[in-house]
Amino acid sequence: MDRADIVDHAFRKCLQTGSFPAGQPPQGPLSEEDAVAIFRAQCLSRNLDRRSRKMQAEGQGFYTIGSSGHEGMAAVAQALRPTDMAFLHYRDGAFQTMRSGQVPGTTPTWDMLLSFATSIEDPISGGRHKVLGARALNIPPQTSTIASHLPKAVGAAYSVGLAKRHRIEGRVLPSDALVMCSFGDASANHSTAQGAINTACWTSVQSVPLPLLFVCEDNGIGISTPTPAGWIGNSFSTRPGLKYFCADGLDIYDTYRVTQEAAEYVRTRRKPAFLHLRLVRLYGHAGSDLQQAYLKKEVFEAWEADDPLLHSARLLIDADILTANEVLDIYQETEDRCTRVAAEAVTRPRLQTAGQVMASIIPPKRVLTPTNGPDNRNRAAAFGAEARQQTSSQPMARLLNWALTDLMIEHPEIVIMGEDVGRKGGVYGVTQKLIDRHGPDRVIDTLLDEQSILGLAIGLAHNGFVPIPEIQFLAYLHNAEDQIRGEAATLSFFSNGQFTNPMVLRIAGLGYQKGFGGHFHNDNSLAVLRDIPGVVIACPSRGDEAAMMLRECVRLAREEQRVVVMIEPIALYHTRDLMAEKDDGWLSQYPSPDLQIPLGQVGVEGDGPLAIVTYGNGRFLSNQAATDLQHDGIEARIIDLRWLAPLPKDGLLKALDGVRKVLIVDECRGTGGQSEALMALLYEETELPHARLAAEDSFIPTGPAYASTMPSRASIAAAARKLWNSK
């Protein structure tokens, strides 16, 4: 027999016999009305779990993780406000059913069963996943997360105070809101949990407002691995800057009382707190998980004997609020409703085509109040004497700095964050003086943790800001890449476009940096970004274009709600000369603030019949090689992709008009690099002879051989001659 049926039979039998598990008497501020409402939400969550398991067994439902044993989260929801954003653990069905009762007009039974059935009418994900979440409930969707949602919860909590100090268009959370994030005891060991909690403590001890409530749902096990006794309490009760609360999650009175106390502390003190709840796990980890295969029978039978619904029934009966029969009536009515609604939900249409599935990868556009560009008076105050330099040619780093300044003047919702971006002005000076021009609220020096930097950005975007996080070096992104892949880029997809977290992630990267760093400071692989659906990747090669592309990146984030990554070639930040020393051939003037380069527009230099398709440092080197090729009578046309994802197919094919042969120059590795996609495009869409020159599948060394694995001026010219002279 299914353990869910065993637990169901035991619940009914205990109501008949009055043999309930022992516990404390009902006491605390929980009203009779609220106690019954919590129990109703618990019953709904329980029966939704049971129904989803039956749907799965009948082939009408799909992978699901249940919430049974964690029904105490209904009391947590009741102690909070619907305006408090909640990033939920995947076992928090009871939290959602309870919050639904706080928001008029919601239909939790129908909505959640549509999700279980993966119906296209599912109001949160559109049938893409069984997922908790609802726009009306202020619950962004989470799929099978471990703790990767905790960093953005820190960011969202930080945004509450920031939005109070800087009134912006699109703010979601009220000034007195708190942010709640929940997770399991096993998840507490994950690096994202440890990093987020550490960041919250680090922020708190500096007296920076952070109204954040961590809720650890401790059921004592992570799938099959037990959590050591006392681990959670001992690990988190003495953290600096973090107030610790503990409650019996099986007791709705105790849970409600302690959650109220914790919420009051967070809301009034504007400091983070940690709420530790003792719970049990029923039925195993997921619908298909047979815990009897790896746990002793007495272990899960002890959990079943501690069924939270039995505890709630005892408390309601002991408080003379309900009789046993009335408790059973609520439970049975809920089961009947779930059975009836499920029978209808499984008949609703499901996704069928790739187009339907992919419809929400790219977020919907939004209408914002038009701006007229940066105010000249504010520009004069911000730039000071530097304004006069904008008529002279400058390197990329300086022009990016000015572009950021103008964008921040024009758009007060822009916030920059990262390691050393403030007082130091960034490792390469790109953010220099921005903290003086815009203040530490908008140019945030973070702690050294890439996951927290990106989580801060994602959380700020949840509350109307347009974050521009910086990762110091491309290789450092690997410490936190799932914050882009698993969190930022998937949010629109799993919410059917209802939730978004637009941003412009700036990363100093690629190779050719002389005499510094080796492979961790010179990383020439973009594969980890290129395969993330919906992400825009920009890569400028010259200063004026970098400024104009950055403006387009910000427009894409603000207006189209896109997640944009701008890869800035380190080696070109301060490059001045192109062909000879002091020729200033790679400098450019600062373009007018109203100019930008649209997504998909490629750059073309020359009109020769030999096209060199490239980007970043490749454009710089190809310009040098083109001069050498002229001595051989070979006229080159250099096509700078600029936009690496989505690949600018139309712009590239148009730029190839009149071309006879094509050489692809890819400074990234041959395996997983841009050249693979470009070779495929040329093969599929043209009949042009083509070849590629890509970097070796190697890490980058320090020292004289720093550029030996990548294309060079000489190797580009040699490859071009070979292709041009081939038959």
C-alpha cells in the first residue's frame, strides 16, 4: 500500500479513537478563526499531495515533490503578510495554500492541480513544470532548487531599504515588507545557503537594513542522508548579526507565535533572523521515491506517528474549537474537492510544440515612462573637468566609465555592485569615480562572493531596479554560473513571463592580457554562457562601440526585461595603438549619449571579397592582419559580430553580400567556441568557401607564451592567405 494511504487511514483512525501524539497544550496568540484557517490550508496541502501521487500513478501527473510533513508552514504564512515576498522551499505547498486564503480571488486547488497536471492553463508556469508560485501571492516560482534561491532573497531584502531611499518606477515591495526564504536542513549545507547567510550576517553587522527571514525546515534528513542531531541549531544559533528563533513545526500555535516574534524582529529592527522549525518528512523525498528501500521501517513509521495533521487536530479539539467529527468533515471535504477538481484538471490541454514551450524564454516587454537622456546640468556636475575630455579620443575603459555615468544619471533605478567597484573603481578603473558621482547606495562594494553578487542583482531586479553587477574576471563566473543559468535566465520561463529579473552583467574577460594572471585572469571560453536560453551576450571591441552597446544592453534590460551579459575584453581596456607605437589607432571619441548599437547589428570595415568574421580581440588583430594582406593584393572585409548570443544571423548574412570566401577568427577555444556555430551557419545558409582559425583547447599561461594558444596577427594573415589561394 502507498504510504500516503497508510497515513490517511491512520489519521482517520486516530480521530475515531482519540489516540493523538503527545504535545504541548494550545497556547499563544493564535485566534480560533486563524487556527481553523491554518488547519484547512494544511488539509488542502495534504490532499493535493495525495491527489498528485494518484495522478502520477495514473499517468496524468508528472514528477512532483510533496509537502506532507511540512504543513506547519501554513502557520508561518499566516504570521506573515501577503506583501512579504516569499522564496519557497519545494515542500511549501501549505505555505502557498495558506497565503491563498489571505488573498481574495485566488483558487489554490484548481491552480495547483493544473500545475501538477502540467496543463497549459497552469497560471504560474503555463504547464512547464510542477512549481509553487503565484504573482498575486508575491511568490516567485522555484523548481527543484536546493538553496540557489537564497542569494536572491538577500538581494530582494536589501532592495526594500534601497527602494525606500531611492523612489523608483516599478517598485514591487512596500517599505515595511520583509522577505522570507525557506529551505531544508540538508540544503543548509549547500554553498549558496552558506554564502547567502554569511552575506546577510556580513551586511547586518554593518547596520545595513536587511529585512530577511530565513526559515529552515528541519526534517532531519536529505533524501537518504540523515542530518546530525543538533547540526542546524549549533550551526546557526550563534552567527553574528543573525537572530536565532526555534519552534516546533508540528505545533501550529508554537509555530505561529515564534514566527510572529521573528517577523516582528525583522520588520522593526530591519535585520535578518533565522527561524528553525522541527518537522517530519512523510512519503519519501518525491513521488517516485520509496524510502522503505533505504530507511528502517521504524524511522519512517515514527515520522508518520508524528503526523502534523494529527497534532493540529489534537490542538483544535483540546482548545474546544472543533470536535473530532468537524475535523474529519474538513479533511473529507477537502479530499472530495481535490478529487473532483483533479478529474477536470487532467482534461485541460498541455503543451505540445517547441514554440509553445519556448514562448516565455524571452520575457515580455514593458512600458516605462519615456526619458529624455541624461540632464545636462546633472552631467556637468557629475563629469566636472572630464566633460572637456569627451571631445578627444580615449581608450575603452574611459568610454565605458562615461557611458555608465550617463546611464546612471538618466536612469535612477540602475545600481552597480561587485568586488572593488566603489572606492577602488574596479580592477581596471572602469567604475572609477562612480561612487563619488552616484553614492555608495548605487555603487556597492560587495563582499568577495560571486554567488552573492549575482544574487544581490537578481533580488534587486525583483523590486524594480536595473542592476549592473560586475564579475572581476570571466573565470570567476564559474563560482556562480548557476545564478545565471538556474535562477536569472529561467525565471521568465517558469513563470510564463510574469516574473523577471533583468540585469546587465559586466564581466572582464578573454585573453591577450600581457604578463598577468594566467588562466584565471585570462579565460577564453564563453561556452558556459552561450548555451543558456534567452541570455544576450555582447562583446565590444572598441571604446566608442562599447559605450553604444552598453546603452543597448541597458535598454534591453529596462524595456525588454532581458538578462544581458557584456564581455569586455581586458586586453583592449587601455589599448591605444593599432599598428605602431603612439599611433593612437584604437582610440575613439565618446559618442553622444543618444547613440547606441542595436541588438543584432554587426560591424563592417572594408568591402573586400575576403571576409574575416570575428569579435573582441579578434577584430583588433584582424585589422592588423588586413594591412599585411594588402601587400599580397588581398582585400579583406572585417565583420565584427558584436553580439554573440543570439547569433546575429541576419546581420551577418547581409554583411557577406559580395563576399567570395570567409575566414572565421575565434579567440575562444575550438571546442565549444563561437566558430562552431558560425561554421554551421555558413554551411547551412551559404555556399561560400570558409575556414576557421580558433584558439587551442588549452588554458592560458602566464609569461611570454601568454598568447601562444590563440590567434595572432601572423596566424590570421597566414590562414587568410591559405583560404584565399585555395581552389
